[in-house]
Amino acid sequence: MKLSVKSDYAARAVLGLARHYSTGTALRVEDLATEQGIPSSYLVQILIELKAQGIARSLRGKEGGYLLAKPPAEISLGDVLRAVHGTVFDTPALTDPECPPELRRAWHRLQATLDAAANGVTFQKLLEESSEKEKMYYI
């Protein structure tokens, strides 16, 4: 399974917004793009999709920009992947009548496993992992 650059950029965008969630201030697209290493023109498209799925929200005006629409603990990597791709894992074999039933069942099991794994990774957990790493010191 190979995920697209769009998946990576969407996850980076949500992580960047999650890092600023506690401040309650909106991030400008340009600032988020620079911080996360995402082309700003592409980031705008991704943020529009994330907004449509209720993951991000926008504020207009001088202090405008983007914020998370809900706490990082309520947003999973699966949510982000579904927002930009419609599904975490898909294969034509799932709906192909020529696919042997035992193989189709295997594809369904793989799909369920990947969904569960992606749903188990919340952006709060990622923030906590980052926080723990910063506390570590090396001798």
C-alpha cells in the first residue's frame, strides 16, 4: 500500500494545527505551509477538504486563518485519510465479481485492520509523543 503526497501533507497540516490548538489562535496558510514544508497553493486545497469534513475550520479577517474544528484527541489519522481520499484502503477487488470470494474476504480483513490502525492514531497521541521526545536528554 502506498499513500499519496496529499495524505502526508494533510496529516502534516492537521499536526501543525494540533500544535497550536491550545492557543485558540488561527494559523495563516503561509505560516502553516512554511512550518510544515508544504507548498501553500496545495495546502489551501487540502485545508478546504479538511474543512468540508469538519476537521478544520477557518476564520476570516485580519486575525484569520485555520484552526482545528475539534480537539486533537477527537481527530484520528483515519479521519484525515478519509477526508482526502474517501477511504483508508481500497482495492478494485473488493467490488470485482471475478475476484475469488476467499481473496475478497482477505481484502476486507486487510481493510478493517488498516482502518482500525489508522483510527487508533489520534493527533493528541502524536502531540504527546512529540512532547515526550522533547523531555528526553542524551548523555
